[in-house]
Amino acid sequence: MKARITATAQKLLNLYRQEHVIIGGWAAINPIFVAEATEDVIKELREMPTGKMLVQHIENLKSGKTPMNSIEPELVPYGGMMGQSGLTDIRLVAKDLSELQSAINAFTPDQSGLNMISELPLVRRFGEEWQNAIRDALGQYPDIQAKWDVVIKTYRAYQLWDSASQIVNEPIDERTRAEIQADMPEYETYLPMFGDAGNELLTRLRTFISSVKSDENA
């Protein structure tokens, strides 16, 4: 039971920290917070890094203080570069759009492609918010936006690769195993993109999940 509560809390915390790479943003994940944040989960969150901020956000959602498609600026994780309301007002000047479109057309779904994207002045300007900010700015250009989604998915795949590689090379505690369990659907989606090496890493993570389930049954 304890492991299940920890896994749920970690999943919610991961969603909170990774909102900037989730298509749909706060509108997509806020209902999950409200539905899954039981009293026990809230208690667990309070003990986690940045968990108290998420707890406050959930309380704001449940009370109606914060709309279900938003978050209070002071509760944005990592001190976001801009408020949520600012994202929908972004406009690209012709030079930015031209440079961005050229980069997206030349993008390859690998580390060198991501490095090229990260060097764009527009990407640097948005800091940690670059993925969703640029996606929102491309709202008037659905064809380019669809190609930008490939950039976002590639970035997330490499994040998960780095995370999984670190996990399997370090001692695993209960919280880390819970985090793996919460993130497993994403690992199963993205790691196969790396071929045999990704599938091998995924198998090792599944072994950890099996041990978590055995602990719960015990």
C-alpha cells in the first residue's frame, strides 16, 4: 500500500515538473492532480522536493481559486520564465519564423538535431519554457507545429534515456523504484526509439517494476 501511494505521489510530481513538455499543458494534467491526490498522497507529497508547491497548487484547484487550465505564477515549477497566460500571446516575427522553420525542416531526431535546435536564439530566449512556448507560438501554422511536436518528442526521449541510464547504474531506493513505476508508460513509449539498446534498457527497468509489485503483494 505504501509503495502504491509513493508511486502515485511521484507520478503527480513528475507531471508537475514536466508540464512544459506535455502537450496540452496545465489543462491536460490539472484534472489528474485533482482526481488522484488523496489525503495519503498529499501527505507523501509534502515530504518530496518541490512537493509542497504542488500540494498548494492542488489545494488551489480543489478550492476553485485556480482555474483548471492554469496555475498561480508563483507555483510554476523551476520559477518559469513567464506566466501561463503569456504563452498564448506569443507572436513570431518574420525572422524568427524563418529561422525556426529552416531549423525544423533540417531537424533529425537525434542528439545532433537537438543540439542544433538548442542553439537557436528563439529557443534560448524562452529558457526552460521553450518547448510549449514555441508550440503555442506556432498555433497559426499547424503544419510547422506538427513538425515541432517531433522535436518535443525527441527531447523527451533523450530525457528518459538519460534518466533510465542513471537509474540502472545506481543503487535503487523505494522512492526511485516508485518513480520508475509512475513513468513506465513513457519509458515504454520512448525507449524503443533507441533500438536494441533502448529495448535492453527497458527490460532492466521492467525488472525493477516487478520487484515493486512483489513488495506490494508482500
